[in-house]
Amino acid sequence: MMRTIWSTLSFLAVVNMLAILLAVGWLYQSGRIDTDRLERVRELFGSTIADERAAREAAAAREAELAAAVPDDPTLRWGSMPLTNLAPADAAERIRDLGDEIAMGLGRDADAINARIEANYRARKDEIDLREQALDAREARFEQIAKRSGDAEFVQTVTDLEEMKLDTAFSIIQAWYDGDRRHLVVDVLAGMGSQRRSEILGEFVDQGKTDVAAILQLALRDRTAIAVTGTEALDAKPDDEQASSRRNGADPLSRGINTPVDA
């Protein structure tokens, strides 16, 4: 029993000693304590409160004796009064200033930590928002691809463009592209046969618009990736309207170019 009590007390003593050493080390490393401040603290606690009270009473008694001994002349009375011992008061003021400095330093450190946490939070939130926007855009693009794939009007448009003369079909596709309807152009090209699609892209190259051909080629690749990744979700939860449209069939449209509504 005594051994257990002794072990517990020894453990607590070691923990307290380590805590004190860590606190002193932190104060020293952070520049909040040095030998001068330690000396001021030692001077403050070098005398007891009773000693300070006795010193003040003795000083007050001496002042009273001197005041009684000098004539009632304000100039002589104030000029002959001895200075009181200001060391205890000065030490108390210094230790109070030391405490204020420590408190202000801790406050500044807390403010800096809070600022870093808020900055990291804002950066992480912006990153998440950008990812969510990209995901929403990708889902919207897949829905657009799926809708057009089951749209009879769109399918007829692709068929008409494949049967037209190359220069006529190219002029229509180029007009769509210049009208900022790139998704429509990409979907139409994706719906064409590989030979017709290569001919259209070749027309862009022949007219010195190699950059446009490269952009469309990359967009076709991205469209394929979006369609592949979204197929499983679409198969798991088919669109009721698309299924109904496929069962009932679409109204036949007249020949000619019928521009889809969604670009």
C-alpha cells in the first residue's frame, strides 16, 4: 500500500516537474522571459508582505516626525520630506507589466492561429466548391448527351448532314461553331460515321483552322469519356420519358436541317 502511494506521489512530482520545465522552456524560447525578468521576480518575492507593510509604516512614521519638526512652511515642509522606498511598488508594477506582456503575446498567437485556420478553411471550401461545380457541369453534360441520343429530331439532323454535300454540311457545322454552339457540333460529329467526321475535321484543317480541328478532336474524346462513365448510372435508373418515347416512336420529320433546341 505504501509503495503504491509512494509511486503515485513520485509520478505526480515528476509530471509537475516536467510541466514546470516545459513552461519555463516555452517562455524562454518565445522571448517572454530572461535573466532580468527573473531578477525582478526574485526581488518582488524576496520580501514578505509583512516586511513591506512594516517598511511603509516606518517610512510614514519618519515622515510624520519630520513634518512635526519643521516649521509650518509648505515650501520647507515639502522640500524636506524624504523620498519613500519605491522598490516594492516598482517591482509590483514590473511583474504586472510582465503579466500583461505575456497575456498580449498569447492573444497575438491565438489570433494568428485563428487567422491560419480561417484561411485554410476558406481555401478548402473554395476547392470543394470548384469540384462540385465541375461535377455538376459533367452531370449536366451527360444528361444533354443522353437526351440528344434519344431525340429523333437530333438523329434526323445528323442523317441529313451525312447525306449532304461536304461543303454544305461543313458550312452549317462551322456556323454552329462560330455561334458558340460547340457542344452541338461535338455531338453531331460524334453521331456521324468515322469517315464523314474525318472529312469535316479535314475541312477545318484545309481552311487553316487547325486549332479548331484539334479542339473538336479533344472535345470528342472528352465526350466519349463522359458518356462511358455515366452509362452505368443511366442504365440503373432509366429516364421514364426517354423509355416512353422509344416505345411509342417519334413523329417523322420532313427532310432538311432541323436544328435541335439545346446547343
